Amino acid sequence: MNKVLLAALSGQRVDPVPIWLMRQAGRYLPEYRALRAKAGSFLDLCYTPELAIEATMQPIRRFGFDAAILFSDILVVPDGLGQKVEFREGDGPILKGLRSGSSVDGFSIDRMIEHLQPVYAAVKGLRRELPKETALIGFAGAPWTVATYMVEGRGGSDHAETRRFAYREPEIFAGLISLLIEATLAHLSAQIEAGVEVVQIFDSWAGSLPEQEFRAYALEPARRIVAELHRKYPAVRVIAFPRGAGAMLPVYARECAADAVSLDSSVPTGWAAAAIQDRGQCVQGNLDPAVLVAGGDPLFVAADRILGAFAHGPHVFNLGHGILPETPLKHVAQLIERVREARSA
Ligand code: 1CP
């Protein structure tokens, strides 16, 4: 296998450790800001294959990461299903939130796949353009995380409205989660058929769920999505990112059975090495995005600690969450150099 990311995700210890960064395309890059200004709206950027290809390629050209992640967004799924999404400057995404008693009957997965054809066209173009050693990652939001935006109508941090909805109208909410499992599978399958080799499932808001709801709305949907992808596409590798899962992480890793688990920065590395990596499952992460902004000794110390903790098994170096827009380019270059120069024992 000549792509180091695929080797690590297949359970091999790879030296030097493969590296890519969540949200590596985006606002910290001056060339992205210029492209974004030219595109007009954020969704125009996502739905114009040449522009999405260019945004995906920018961090690869500048830094030579081991993987490219398709430039798109988790909210193209509700947008395609028929719940229109708008991105307002400075405000983040705005949707017309689902109200109590709303039905999901009007949403159509066929219409979504039709609407998202430009996304799949971008994947095809990327496979032609990427260097042969660079893996291509596709992605989707996990059902729970996408549901929080569909219910609240915007970004937020505690998702109380979505949890209230789930407690008060469990049947309607379960219907929404089922629809999102199917929509996620259809969207990831279409990306795979267009040429992505790896998919990441972002459950960015898994941390707002109590145990039983975590099992029902985060773990069980992930388990179903991973099982079906493995059945249909045995060569494709799946990374799951249950951000904030805390003490539920080992159960999640074992039961959802993704090829790799992406760890947020709060996860103790020694604990994750023992609970997840020692069982042969790859771990990804988990540098604090803020230390990459700070730079200097704290950055090198933190990166070395992570490399040391995960040196004995399969590991993909990454951040614990997306790169921050204020991150200096120089620090990104220094981090990559540090990871590539590290020699594990
Ligand atoms: O104005 C702009 O340029 C928009 C900023 C932006 C960007 C660059 C948004 C809006 N989305 C993206 C791209 C994006 N989003 C990628 C591209 C590939 C890459 O990683 O380089 C990916 C993987 C995402 C995934 C995404 N979108 C997540 C999951 C990962 C995470 O960070 O937790 C989430 C929660 C979103 C929703 C979203 N889209 C955009 C914003 C500002 C948000 C967050 C809204 C909130 O605060 O809740």
C-alpha cells in the first residue's frame, strides 16, 4: 500500500506518522480567503466543482499533507434533503428549524443525491488532480450532529432544544435519525463511488448526550453506518469522530467498529492507547488547535507527547478539532516537520 494514511487506517504502525488536519482547507489560508471572496457564497463554493477542487488542493500544494479532505460541509445533507441552508457572514449556518410536531415526510434522499451531483463531480476531478501518494477523504456529519442543526436552525453549544425534542417526541425524533442514517449512507456511498478512499463521520456534538441517548442517537447510528459501508465497500476505511464522548469512548470504539477513532483534545492519550489502540484499532488526533495557534515550545512539547503516547501502534496525527482561522501558517509547517522528523523508538 503506497498511501501511508490507508496503511495506518488498516491497522499498521507507520513511521513517520501520517498527518492531515481537520478543516485544513479554510480561512487560515490567504488563498482560501481569496477564493471565497471570488465565489460569492459559501454554498456556491461547495457546489461549483472547480472551486471545491481548488479549495481542497490549496493545503495539499502548500503543505503536502498525507491526505486531502473534500471541500464541502456537513450541512449539504439537510440542504439537499429540502431544508434550505444559508451561511451568513459572521453568523454561521441558518436553517428553518424543525418545529415540534414537524414531520420528516417531505424530505427526499433521491432529490438530495440529485442536488449533490456537483459534490461528487468534485471528487472525480480530485482523483485526477491529487498526487498519487495523497489519500482522498470524504465525509458526512453523523445523524445526531446534523439533527441538532435541523432542529435548532443554527449552530449552538448545548443543543437543549434538540434534546427536548427527542424526549418529548421520541417517535418523530427517531424518524429523523433513521432518515439521517439513510441519507448519510447514500451521501457517503456516492462519494465512495466517485472515488474517495476514506470517509470520516463527524459527530461534533456527541458530547451533549447522556448515556442512554448517546447509545441511541450517536453509537447505534454510527454502528449501522459503519457496518453497511464495510459490507458494501470492504476496501474503504472509516474514521469516526465522536467529539466529547468522554468515558463512553471505549464502548463506542469497540461497538461502532470504525477503522479509526478520532480523539478530541480532552481525551487522555495513555488511556486511549490502552483502551483503543492496543486492541489494534487506529487512533487519530489529538493536538489542541489552540496550541497550534500559540506555537513555540508548547507546540513542540504537546506534539511530542502525542507522538510518544501513540508510538506503539496505528496512529494518524491530527488536531482534536478543526484548525482555528487565526492559526499562523508557519506553525502548521513546523508541526508537519516535527511529525515527519520524529523517529519512534
Ligand atoms: O465562510 C466560510 O468560509 C465558511 C467557513 C466554513 C468552512 C471552511 C464552514 C461553515 N464549513 C467549512 C468547510 C468544512 N466544514 C469542511 C471542509 C474540509 C476541511 O476540513 O478542510 C468540513 C470537514 C466541515 C465539517 C463541519 N461543518 C462540521 C464538523 C467538523 C467540526 O468542525 O466540528 C461542522 C459542525 C460544520 C458546520 C459548520 N459549517 C460552517 C461553520 C461555521 C460550521 C459550524 C457552525 C457552528 O458553530 O455550529
